[in-house]
Amino acid sequence: MPERTFTIPRVLFARLSAELYVRRFWWLLLPWPLLAIGMLAMTRDRNMIALAFVVGLWPTTIPLRAYLFTSKTARLFQQPTFVTTDQDHVYFHGQDGTGLKVSKDRISGRQRLHGYLALIVGHMNFAFIPESAAPEELLKG
């Protein structure tokens, strides 16, 4: 089967990463705004109020942090890329000769998200493949 090339714009890669992060770790993000509300209800001190706003707004920084932290990986996907697999690895081949090699042993999960297959590598690293360009082996796995 011929490889199907794809590109993923940097902003879309960051948005998918941020959404997947929130979906996986919502239970860690929920307490911060609740803590901030409690802090605001219990204090009149200006420093504590400022701290409450920082604590409460921290989860809203996830999209910006995703944009910044995914810049190196997203660079590969901004150019035409195709995916191949063998028994032990998934390879992402960039048009300019760059690439990414992911050991299948390190893939801790797969999730479908807005027409993309997300490969979850470890706890915090993600690789996205449009479902239309994903090898059958990855879609079934």
C-alpha cells in the first residue's frame, strides 16, 4: 500500500495536544479553580486574592503551553509527512529527511480525536496521524 502524506498545522497540533491533555488529566485540573474560589471566599488580603487569581487561571494557560511545548515535534508535521511501521517501531518520515521513530513498546495508548489518531507515548507525549493516512495496523491496535 502506498504511503499517504499529510501535514498538520502547528496551531492544530497544539490544539489537539491541549485537548488530549485536558481529557486525560481533567481530574488534576478541576481542583485549582475550586481552590481559587475557596481562597476568594475566605480572605480579604490583596496578596491572597492575587494568588487566588493565579491559581484559578492556571488551567487556562494550557493552550499556550501546548503551543510552546510542541513546537519541535510540530515542525515535522508542518511539512508533508508519511508514516510507516515495522514489527517494533512507528516511523514518521518528513519530506526534508527529518523524521521521528517511536518504539511500539513506548506507546501507552491510542485515542481517536477529531479525525486524527493520537498515539500516546509515555504520559505526556503525543503524535497525531490523520485517520485517512494511518496504517491499518495502528487503527486496529
